[in-house]
Amino acid sequence: MDMPPTFPHDDGAPARLSMEHGAVPLELAPFFHAMPTPCLLLTPQQRIFAANQAYLRLSGCQRADLVGRQLVDVIAGERHECPYDGWKVQDIPVHDAGGELHYIMHMVEQVPDFRLAGKDTLRDVLANLSAALRELQASSDIGHAEAAILLREVADLIRAATLREHSAAALGRSEEKFRIITDAMPQMVWSTLPDGYHDFYNKQWYSYTGVPYGSTNGAGWNDIFHPDDRERAWAAWHASLATGNTYEIQYRLRHHSGSYRWVLGRALPIRADDGSITRWMGTCTDIDDQKRAEDELRRLGARKDEFLAMLAHELRNPLAPISSAAQLLLLGASDVQRVQKSAGVIQRQVRHLTNLVDDLLDVSRVTRGLVQLDRRVLDLREVLHGAIEQLRPAIEARDHRLVLALPPAAVAVLGDRTRLVQVVANLLANAAKYMAPGGRIELSLQLVQDQACITVSDNGIGMAPDLLPHVFELFVQAERTPDRAQGGLGLGLALVQRIVELHGGTVQAASPGLGQGSTLTVCLPLALAQAQPLHGEAASLQGSAQSMPPATAQLPSVLLLDDHVDGARMLGTLLRSRGFDVTIAHDGDSVLRMAQSQCFEVFILDIGLPGMDGYELARRLRAGAVTARAQLIALTGYGKQEDRRRAFEAGFDHHLVKPVDLAQLLTLLVGRRQA
């Protein structure tokens, strides 16, 4: 034909193609109706204006049921079965010479269906019926009974064929719904025949694995198992096939990225009414992140157990000599030298225990972001000297040689002197601890661009490659051996890293390997304001009770409150030995009663008390007319910055942490009297 046919638009304009009669152009009609392929002619708006005979036979509809209706309404309608089960749909647009869309040929082509192979179709049944009826009509010698039997057989044949086609159509629709549902699921879904042959995977399976469609049917998915998991996974699957029990296992599958990821595989048997398995339905769920988190938790749990073992070891070490010294003191005080040695042992070991507790508290405060830095412009050279002074006894005790290299001019950084001294001291302690006696430690300070870099190198045991990435983690230490008991809780380098990061710096560890020493480098930003560096803070209160000024007759009267009876008695005894008049109480109410009948110049109060705590007691003493001007000293196990703030807000003059530094306490008491 020269021009394609025109058709009526939805605006009702006249056209040569009449929807009411389902007409097609005269030149198209013979070809259109003779086509063996079911076909509809549609407007661009998907409205039907013609249907050929093949389509009417396929759908079982009359032409009047179709013409003028929207295609989607016909397909989804309830008046007849959807004609597309087992068929392929193709829409062919037809344009005019100007490129405008004139109509659409909607063609339906049959696709072979294995379910119908070797079986009669409905058209075959109808053909058989027609032949039987013609035979019946042509046979004058067939009686009514025989005719009735033949008709019943034909009717049964029609019903059977009709049910078969309806069942096949329903099965097709069910499978399509199943595919839609499984493709919408976030998990990978798979299904097998009763014998375990894999014949279905949803869209997520192919997206996740990246394998070609159909390549994992049957035993094909064995290749995407991790090699270490194949035997175990197949053994579990075969056991489920043999027993009918639920299949559940964790294994690694090859991801489309090429890496192997952990998944949880589950499958349940689908059973018929008689209990036989008709199919297995399974899923695979990606649990790789969860699996790695569990592994990390197990690793941290193991680290925690190791830490608790170390903590027990470190606590028992000082407790053993303390216990022995106490036993010696119980033997009597006649041997002055023995008493002095025992007291020295107890003092040193208590100091060691205090350091352990301080390290634990430091870690807690730093990791929770509770540390507030007292930032000042410092000469970093002076910080290094302060750290050396702290560690000199430990270095000399092991006969190590310390080599110091400092620049001639001041190196100004903005930081907290106490914390930076702690950083360098921990680095020196780490070097001294992991070296045989007679080792060499090199401590240097260099300027690198806009940073000051502190380097501590040693020729000690070094670090294994697998330890290096973890040296700054909590509780990590090199392996202990019976002949090398370095001590400590593995907190030093973790504290170093966190304190350095609070100062805006970095810390790195390096080692050529075991037995080849280690190098740790801390880099801090130089101070922007080149102010005169502070050469240290006011001298801290240090020393022992023996170094304190002697007591005088003018010492203040003291009320000591502590609910720990032994602790109160021992501290009271020490103060009395220094000449102080000490009264001991064990609860807040007793303190208030005593303060009404007796004058005390100093109150040393615990904070954590049953009933009325130390904060409330301090507020009441400050409100009392007699006690308002007394000196209040908090002596407590609570040592955080927040605890200090609360103490001062409650009215305390000083805040000391247990176990008390007796020299510091005596200085406060003597200073009060002299003032």
C-alpha cells in the first residue's frame, strides 16, 4: 500500500478505521485476518480497534469484547483467562511517511512449554470432538446408547483438556508471582528439585555473585564456594537431602567484586500432603559485616582476658612483698632496721600500685574524652629533661646507656607539660623495659618543617611485623616469657597515642623485626605564637615523710573522717606520730556532733560515705558558724576532673586522691598553721 491506514483518535475525529466494527483498511483486511499469529491493532493510546481471528481463538473472546477497550483492561480483566501464559508478546509501531506513529501491531507468538509437550492441546481436543460429531452424524447404524457413550467420552475429554490448560495457565501465573516476590526480597533466593538439583535463583543471586544466568544450575554453584568451605557445605547439604532436616550453614561465597564474603545459607523442604518432599526453598543472607564484628569481639574478648590475667599478675606482685613486710612488722618493733626496711618495701610497693591505678584511670579518662589539657607554650627540650628525670632510676637500675640529642635553641610547642612529660616517660619506659641490661636508648628532638619530632630508639627485642599495627591498642604487649617479666598493663603506648592526638600530633612505631630494636616517633605542631616558653610548672610536692619539716607544738587539731576503719586508723596514727591532735570519725553525722562540742581547725573528709556523702557534709560545715572558717581537705578515691570540680563547689579547700601522698598532706597542714 502507498500510505498506512489512518485510525480514529481519542478525540472522536472521523477516520477510515471504525472501532465499532473492528474494521481494518480494505487493503489490509485479507492479510490481517488470515495471519496465523494472534494480533491486535492498537491506537497510540493502547486502545484496541481490531483483532484478527487467531487472536479471537487464542483469547476465547468475541470481537465486541475487545474493540474500543484499553489493552491493559483486557489483559487484566476477569471475563476471560489471560491469553499470554506460554506466549511471547511483541509490539510493532507503524509510522507514516512523516514519522508520526499511526498504530501499533500487538502480536502474540507461542513459546514452547515443556509442561505441554506430548499432550493434547485444547484445539486438538476440539478437533477430535468435531470429528467425533461428524462420525456420529454420518453413522445411521449407531444407536442412541452408543451415541450417548461417545458424547460422554467426548465431554470428559473436553473437561480434561480444559482443566489441563487452565491448570497450566494458573501454574504459569503462580510462577510469575513467585518470581516477582523473590526478586523483591533482599536475600538471595534459590530453589531445587527434590533430589537437590538447583534450578532457580532470583535476581539478587545474580547481582550478588555476578555469574551468568543459568551458570550455577545443578552443581554449578560449587565453583563460587570458598575452596576451604566446599566440602563442609556439600556434606551438610547432602545430609539434609538424606534426612529432610533443615539446611543451615555459614560459608563464604565469591562476591561479584572477586572477594569472598560470609553468608548464612538456609533451606527448608516443601512437602506434599503425603509428606514427600516436592521441592527445597533456600536463601543466602550476607552476614560478612556481622561475622567480622563477631571475630573482632572475640579478639577483644581474648585481649580482655589477657589483660585481666596481666592485671592480676601486676597486683599480686606488689601485694606479696607488702604482705611479707606486714608479717615482719607483726613480729615486733625492737629491730629498728627491720622496721625501716619493711616500711620502705611497703612504701615502694604502694607507690607501684598507685601508678597502676593511675594508668587505668588515665586510660578511662583519655579514651572517653574527659581529659582537659592545660595548654601553654613550652620548650620541648625542658619536657624531655623532665621525662628523663622521672625515668633515670629505672634506666640506671638496668644499666642502660641513654644518649640525648637536642637542638641548641628552644623548641616551642603549645601543650600540657604534665601530659607531654607522661608521653616521653612512657616511651623511655617502654624502651627500658624491653631491653636486656646494658642496652642503648637514643632520645632525640628534631625540627621537621613545621613540626617538632621526638624519637626514641633502642636496641632491644624489637617488634614482630604482626605486632606493629596493634602496638597503640589498649592492653597490647609483646609476649611475656618466664625470663623477662617486664610488668605493666600494656597501657603506655595507648596513652601515648591518645595524648599526642589531643595535642594535634601523630605517633608512629617502626622495627626491622624481632631482636633488632624499635623506634617510636612523636611529632607535634610547633607553637604559632613564639612567646617565651615556660620552663616547667611550679615544683610538685614530692618526697617522703622523712623529708618533711619537723612537727611543731603549734600544729592544728584535725578531725579525720573515713568509713574504712583500717584506713582511718593507719592515717590517724601517721599524723599523730608527726605531732598532730587527730580525732577519727566514720560517718557524717558523728562529724557534725563532734564539731558542736570541740573545735577543729582542719577536717580531712572522705567523699564516698554511707548516708551523707562528703560533698553534703562539706556544705553543712561551711554553713556552720563554728566551722565556716575551718580548712576542708577532700581525701577520696574519686580523682576525675569532675570530682575535683564538685569538691571545690561544695566548699573544700583541697582535693587529694587516695592513697595519700603524706608529704603533700603534711605540707598542707603545716602551711595552714603558718598562714
